[in-house]
Amino acid sequence: MGIWNWIASRLQPPPQAAVELSGAIWDDVTGGATAAGVYVTSRKALETPTSLRCGLLISDGVSTVPCKLMRKDPVTGKRTEAVDHPLYDLMQYKPCGWMNTQQFRETLMLHAAFQGGGFAYINKVGRGRVREMFTFEAGEVLVEKRSDSHDRSPLYRVNGEEVPNDRILHIRGPSWNGRAGLNMVDLAREVIGLADAAQDAHAKRFGNGVQTTGVYSIEGALDDKEHKRLTNWIKAHYAGGKNSGKPLILGSNGKFVPFGMSGADAEHLATRQYQDMLICRQWGVLPAVVGIADKTATYASSEQMFLAHNVHTIRPWHRRFGTTLTCDLLTPEERSQGLYFKFFDTELLRGAAKDRAEFYAKMFQVAGITPNQILGLEDMDGFEGGDQHYIPANFARVREDGSLEAASKPGEGGDDDDGEPPPGWPPRQNAGRVLSGENERLIRGASDNLNTVLDKLDGQQED
């Protein structure tokens, strides 16, 4: 009997788990009934094309953009990649043995976008070193309020068992209580329910209904056998989408009186499109990004819509994700040393080559970026000497201490010295060559001719 008691104890959840199952988890399993009569769960939201695409757009925007561990020098302010830190390889490539970093962040973001929070376990060894991280399944982690009124930190339970907060990586969306993120599926339940009901009604109309819905009446009474025969005959020849539009042939003085609304009268298409717009609004995704075409949209306006999506939808998630990684994976001492996680948002502009070129040119002209940094952002190799900063004043080189390289004096020579300048010509500045050799020769020749003319004028006597 011992083994059977053990099995029975394992099959029965603990009292705390039973209470939680009747709450949030049970609602997510069965879904709350909507006014449209549809039970909406996270699974149902994934089966709705528009909500699924909204969630995938958000998760793709977070998982495909590089997220690197950076180090900012407290003295010079120079930023470099912290490649020597163990967390760099962990977040750059493989958080655990069976997931790469893109899959890891994608799963966390899908859970956060649909259920308000994505959870991962932080496996620490030794003196708190993070060895690996792996995601939990959706609904496996519960966030509760502690019984101690003075402790406002969240209480995490995994399958009914409490887990220390420093072992949970919680990517939380917008929150109302400060502990758990808002469940978007629960908030959008009515919107998704009506969209699903409209789709189901449209599908059943083609699957079960007669195109010319109405009453088919004949003279005389029908017994059960005749009624079944006539019903089967109508279903076989006139029901379903394959028989749509076929003329209805009547016999025995039969009459067909249509009375149902058509698909156009019910405005199924307009209703479904409007529900798609509401779903996009719920997740903060522009309809054009999902693929809902607008008659007034142009190529230029669509480009701005995609940019607005990156700025107003994706970038806030980058900040939430990056800040959480910095706070939960790094110690206070490491943060004081300048370590932090950063999403490189410039990756989102890779589709606009013209915009990238203009940005690089402007940053280069204010000495804000070097040629090698530009090549690095384009995944291209740099060159020797390409780590120098330049400014537009003849592109004079900026020294390491921030000062400009002094111009060469006459007789000191230099890389750009071609010998002594002609008599009367001002000393050449060695701050950078702007003019080509041909233009310089023409200018010097014009100057010599002008001096000759002025000398002749000075030799003439005035009348």
C-alpha cells in the first residue's frame, strides 16, 4: 500500500496549488466566456492570425536584434564589448545546452506578449556565477503577493513550490500591481472572441448552409422517411461551398422562400477587418505592419509606419528586456564597474540603405564615429588607421586626448609636403588635403598670372 499512497499523493495537488488552479491557471485553460459565446485562452489567441502575428512581430523584434554585454569605462566613458565576462558568451550564443540566444529571447517574449510575463530559471554555481538559463513553459510560474505586508517583492511558485527571486529571470510587461505584467489575452478576450465568432460563422455558412437560405415547402405531409430522403438530397446537391450558386430544382409543387441575411448584408468582411484593427490596437502594433492594407497608405507613409513600429512598439521592449538582464544577472559591483546589457537598435534600420548612409555621414562629420566603426556596423572588416576621428575643418585628425593635430610649419616637411612653396604663396597647411592636384595647379597658376598683371599696372604712370 505504500507505493499506491505515494502515487496518490503525487496525483493530488497541494492545497495551495489547488487554490491557484481555480484562479488564473484555470481561466487560462478553459478561458473566460465572452459575450460572443467563445471561450478565449492563450491557445485560442495563438490560433487567431492577427493576434499571433502581433505576438510574433514583437518577439522577432527582440530576438533578432543583437543584445550584448557592454563595459563603459568610468573614467574615459569609452564603451567596449565585455568579451572576457562569462555572461557575454551566455547571452550572445547559448544560454543553455538546447537553446540558442534567439530561441531563448523569442520564447520569453512570446510569453510576455501574450501572458504579461516570460520566465526563465537562473542556474547559479559557485559564488553566484550564472552557469545557464532555461525558459519555463507558459503558465508554469505563478506570481503571488507575499503574506508579509512589509515585503512588497513578488513570490514566485513553480508547480506549487516557492523559488528564490534571485533564481528567476522575469521579463515583465506593463504592470498594474508592480509584480505581474498585464495579461493581454485576458484583456483582449472580448475582441478576440468576437473575431473568432465572426470567422466561425463565416466558415459554417460555407460548410453547412445553403447559399440561398430559406424555407423549402411542398404540398402534403412528409413522413420521417421522406423527410430524411429530401434532407439528404438537398445536402448532397445544394449545401456547402462546392454547390454555391447552383439553381434549386423543385418538385411536387415545392416552394423555396429565402429569408436569411447574406454575407454582404451581415457585413462579415467589415466586421472581421474591424476586429483585426482592434487586436492590433490591443498589442500596440500598427495594422500596416501586420499586413492589413490601407487604401490611403503609400510607400513613403508605409516606411514611416515601419519606423514608428520600431520606435514605439519594439524599443520599449528592448529597454524592459535590457534593464531586466542588467539588474537580475549582474551584481551591484559589476554594475558599478560599468557593465550593462544593451540592444543595438540600429540593426532595425538595415533595410534603409539611404538612411544608414546619411546617418553615418553626419556622425562622421562631427567626429562621433570612426571609419572602422561604420564598417563594423555593416559587418565589414576595418582597416589600419581607420580608428581615427575627423572633423570637417579640412578633416584634421583628432588626437587621443581630443586635441587637433597642429598644422606643419614651413620647412618642417610632412606627408603632404611637396617642397618649398612658390614665392609670395602663403604656407601650406598640413591639416588635410581637400583639393586635388589638378585644381591646386590651376589655382596657383591663376595666382601667378594675377601677380604679373598687378606688377604691370604698378609700373604704368598715371595720366
